[in-house]
Amino acid sequence: MSTFLEIALFGTCAVRLKARDTIEIRGAKHRALIAILATAPMGRRTRTFLQNTLWGYSGYDCGHQNLRRALADLRKLLGSEFDTLFHTTNTDVELDLERLRFIGDARNGAFLEDLNVAEKDFRKWVASVRENPAQVEALCGHLPPATLRSPRPSVTMLPLGHLGNDPSLKALGDWIGEQACRVLSRSRFLSVISHLSGRAMAEKTTLVTEVQKTLGVDYLTTGFLRRSANGIICDIDFLDAKSGQILWNRNFQIANMRQLDDAELQIEHIARTVAKSISDTAITSSRLQPLNDVSDQNLLISGVGLMHRATMRDFLKSRDFLSEATNRQPNLAETHAWLAKWYVLNVMKGYSMDQKRDTQLAVDCTAKALDLNPESSLSLTIDGFTHNNLVHDFSTADKRFETALDVNPNESLAWLLRGSLKAFLNDGESAVSSNQQARNLSPIDPFSYYYDSLASTAYIAADDFENALVYANRSLATNDRHLSTHRAKITALHFLNRQDEARTAAEDLLRIWPSYSLQHYERSHPVSQEKLGRRALTAMAASGIS
């Protein structure tokens, strides 16, 4: 790897780009920004954290503009190497830790000794590291490479090509690539290479081997535009970038370039298919390998993917992958958070042989995750999930969701589970609005059945039984093994006075869970005695569940 950043954290903070030429980064806040990213788990921090730490609380717009200006300065200084080193989204900034080299150690002086950045939060952060410099030395110098490697497959979409010199087709092809990258970047399981990098590569070459070598992507989406009698045909190919193999191709038509709403929906569908294909490929590969041979990125995707599948076998297998991920990535908060969710679902699905033990394990996992990264919106969200569904501490759950959304307003899972909490608290309007926000923020989530299931519950809390039934049916069409979705469907049908259908739905539930009873629901569900729970009990009793 010929391009990397060299950084000295102790004594004088020196940051240099080591490529064909050596470029010194001299600005104090530019060096401070890189130091914060270099010492962060996975090299990633939220934009909110960076804005507040480096520019204080002078207002969102001011901090937002200052961070954008600093990143623009670095892009201008580093040129094309910026996109090799940094990955930015509308919520996060990430530094590729594999392209980072640390020089010097604590013997060279105090941590960031010469960086005189005045903001209070920055000084507090520096002081906390100086009190325990070993944490930085451990993070940067002594952990195995797997700890520093982002366990996410990388993907990009190149602008679509075309024949001839047609400016309108060129603009359309670039827009489709940009839109696809924007939608894909909303997935927490993918590392999406900047569309600007994809555009620069497309101008130089379309050889898959060259794109893979330069951008380091695992998967690549590309394609071609051609005119037809009825408009413009868009042919899309999805490839394994390392082998060059075409995994699938799709096409869609744009009838009118002035009306692109339908095209946006098609692009969203393409992005969703890409995300699902990557997930399915990871799971298939992981199943065929001994656990020790599964790659870091496939471990996490497989663990989370199987956790949300219908069968008990897949669910139980997911714990093996997630436990191995925490062993390989002990300093990555995300792995502990997902393992915590597994324990919550193990209890909720009725698989647990010791609910008290699994509840404590879920609490322990989220505590570990938050110890590693107190500002992890995912970890805060799963901790709220644990307190909501297992500990039945709604006040703490609400605080966790609110904090997660303060850290990252675009954390779709926090919006989703906040909606579930609001439904539990009989606030149907907030439950529905939170669920809708979650769905808007995560249009390509591979676990859409879960979003649909909780949407059904939210609409029941809002007395909208028609929509509750629509979303319950949509969820069951994807995963018919989710108990709460069956319960929501029975409840919606009962309160729509469709009793025969409600009884049929109850029979479907009992066919999968023959021993399920009203007593089990009353004993295990956190709101069985609240309005939402009483509705479910009434509906199930009237539909033949005793």
C-alpha cells in the first residue's frame, strides 16, 4: 500500500501524507481532527461529536460549516488521496486505519502537547487521554490488525456509461450513480466509497481490476444507458470486484428525464437488492467455512443476518458468529451491542432456558459496549431495547433512545425502537411518527420485516387497525416466524370485527407455537396489563387462544 498517513500523537503532533510526495498537514484543528479519528474505534466519529469537540456549542449551523470547511481544506491539500483515506457520510467521518502509521510514543512528550485548541470539550478529551495514555498506545500500537479493521464490505457504484457524446445521458448516468451511493450509505453494514471517487475512476478506466485495486472495493455496481423508442433503458450490473464475476443484472426504463420520481424508486430497489445480495453472499460463505476461517466482515453480517431469520436453527447459529466477532474485535462496541440484542431476542422468542441469566448477559454486553464507546448510537439504542423489553424500565429506555438520537439523529434503529416504547406507553401518535421516521432513514434495511412488524404494533396503539393489518401481513410475507407479528395480526382482525379471519390467524400462531398461551403472554410481556397488552389478550382469547 503506497499511500498512508503518518501521525505522531505524543509531543509535537505531526501529521504527514506519505505518497509519491510527502505533504505536511499544519493546521491545528486539521491535525486535531485527524488525531480524534485516529484514536476512535474503527476510526469513525459522528459529525456532531467532531463539531462540538472542535468548535464548541456555538450552534449547529456554525459547527456544521466549520467541519465542512476543514474537510474541504484537507481535500484540497491531499487531492485525490483524500477519498482513499477518508470516508464521509451525512452523519459520520471515518479514517481508514489500515492507511495509518503511528510514530513515536509517550516518551516523546505529553499527548498532543503542541495542539492549543481552546474548546472545552477538546481540552477535556485530551486531559482524559493524558491521565491514561496506555489506552491510546493500546488502541494504536499493540492490538492485532483485526481490531483496527472495519468489519464491513466496501461497495461503490460507478456513473453509468453511454455511447457517443450525449451530455444529457452523461448527466443522468452520474446522477444515478450518486443516488445509489447515497442510498447505500444508509446501511450500517456497508462501507460505501464516495461517488466522487467512482466518478474519477470512471473517467480513467472501467476495468474492474483497476477499480478494485485503486478503490479497494469488494463489490461494484456499474451499467450502461441506451435510448429506445419509449425512453431510456438503464442496464445495471452487480459484480464481485475481486473476481470480476457478474452476480446479477437488472434493467429499468426512464420514460421522461424531467420526471425522475419513478427512477428514484427503481434506484432504491437496486440498492436494496445490492445490500441483500452482499448479506446473502456473506451468510452463504460463512456457512461453508470453519468458524476460524470466516472473515471479520462476514462474521458480523452473518451474525446479524441469521439473528433476524425465521428458523430457530439460524437464530441459534447467529450467536456463534457474534460471539466470535466479540472475541476477534474486543474493543469494538458494535459487536458487543449486537450480541446483546441476540440475548434480548432469545428471551422474546421464547427460546431462553434461563431468562434471568440471559437478561443479565444482555445488560452486561451493552455495558461493555458503552464502556468502549459511550457515544455509540447503536450501543445506546440496544441498551434502551434491553431496558424496555427485558428489564421493563421504560424511563431508562426512553433516556437511552433520546441520547442515541442526540448523538446521531439518523439512527434508524433508535427511531424504530423508540416507536415501540411509545406504543407500550399508549402514545400511538408518537409511535407511528417514530416508526415512519425509522423507515425513511433505512429504506434498504435487510430486516424490513422487523420494521413492518413494529409498524403494525404502532398502528394498533394509534387505533388504526386497517394499517396495522397491512403491515402485519407485509411482515409475515417475509418472515412468518415472528411471534409478535402474529399477535398483532390477530389483534387488528379482532378489532376490525373480522372474527373468522382472526380465528384463522390464531390457528396459524398455534401451528408454529403449540404451547403458546394467554398465561405465557401475561407473564412475559412488559405491557400485558397496559392498554396495548389488554387489547392483545382480549383479541387472542376471542380467537381461540386459551
